[in-house]
Amino acid sequence: MYTHLQQRDSDKPPVTISTLEKMKTEGTAIACLTAYDASFANLVDEAGVDLVLAGDSLGMVIQGHPTTVPVTVDDVVYHCKAAARGLTRSFLVGDLPFLSYTTPQEAMSNSRRLMQEGRAKMVKLEGGAMQVEIVEYLASRDVPVCAHIGLKPQSVHKLGGFKIQGRDKASAKQMLADAKALESAGADIVLLECIPNELGAKITSELKVPVIGIGAGPDVDGQILVLYDILNITIGRKPRFAQDFTVGGRSPIDAVKAYVEAVRNGDYPAPEHCFS
Ligand code: KIV
């Protein structure tokens, strides 16, 4: 049965890549969040979140590790599957974890798992120009790809910590070139993490594909945060770009609705969530 045709005619049709592209063109900010299980996925879907990421941040917020490095493909497939069962409208992206895409063939077989077993509609991978070959390989075989650049949490041990990226002229120039190369290779979304506002704005204005930011300032096409940060249930210190949306005693669903509204009307991110 062609259920997608029935869903397309519903009052809340499922978000597709075309929806996200149209939102960029029309200037409607895209609201994105992570979710790792059916109940929370259903809650964020109901609250109007456009894109849900079953991210490898699950290693930190669910498994309690200090980094995302220990996360495996099996872990992401498990959480993707669970999140997919809770979604009706939101677009599900599955994260390829650390060292699960070292060759085009490995990237393809793990993307197959995220899409066929996990029911993700897109895969996300971290890396700049060095991932062009992988992105080309996946994109030319119709695997939708989100390319994550700027701060790459999987590289934390190489970087020596979770640090702001693209602050000097040379690295900003390189990041812009990487973003363009990834778009040319077929990336459908570029995600920017922890970079100065000005660079986020520049990359967004130069790319045709939607650009989603996390700590990348207000002038991107959409925002993403870790769900547990906005619900203020993350253990320990939260990143500067995180905002607690439960203030005033909001319920979880009201907190997520407040986040979606703040993203749409530009109230989030505020200057205190940004970098220069
Ligand atoms: O794994 C994750 O949740 C992410 C987002 C924070 C962008 O990569």
C-alpha cells in the first residue's frame, strides 16, 4: 500500500528533504532536536520538531560516557529503531559513529543498517574535505547525507577537547571550502557546530542546501540541540549554546514547543549562546 501518498494528504504531512529545502528558500527556520527512544521521539514530533537526530550524543546522555567515541553502530541502530517508532511527521537522521565510515564500502554498509534496520531517512557523518569521497559514494547511491563540520565531537581526543572551531582566518576559509566541497559531493544538509556567528552566516549564505547550526549563531537555516539539554536533565555542565526550556515549570512537551517557537521566531539562539 502507498502509505506515503495517504500521509502526504494529511494535515501534518511527513517532512522530507524537499520540505527542508523549501523551508530554507522561504526563510522558515528549521527546528531540530535529538531523540533516542519512541516516547521522546513522539513527544518532539507532537511539539512540531521538523528533524530528529538519533545522534551519537546518546553515548554521553544515555550511556553516561564522557565522549561519543565508545558508541557503536549497533547502539545507533537500536536507538534509531526505537525513535522511528515514535515519529509521524519529523524527518529522522541516524548518526554514523566514530570510525564506522573509514572507507566508502564501510560507510555504505553501516548506512544500509541505519536506513534499513533503523529506518533513518538520512545519515550524518563528521568531517570536512577528507570525507568528500565517502559523501560522493553514498550520495551517488541515493543515500541522503548530512555532513557535520566545525567542532567534530568524534575527534575530541585529536582536538584536545571540545573547542570552538574556525576562529582564525585560515581555518574559517578552510571550513567554508570544506562546506562547499561537501555540498558539491552531494551532501543534502550541512551541520555546523561551535563556530563564530559570522562564519555560520557566511557558510549559510554560500550554500544552497539547508545549514543547521549548534552553537553556530542565529544566521543559519535551522537549529539543533540535544533534547536532554533543553529539558535540563543532562548530568553535569551543559555547553554554552544549550538553553533550559523548562524554566517556569514547563512540562516536557511545553518545553519542546517553546523551543520550536523560539527557533522559528529567532529568539533562540540569544547572544549568550553564541561565539565570536
Ligand atoms: O550526536 C549528536 O547529538 C549531534 C548533535 C548534537 C548535532 O551530533
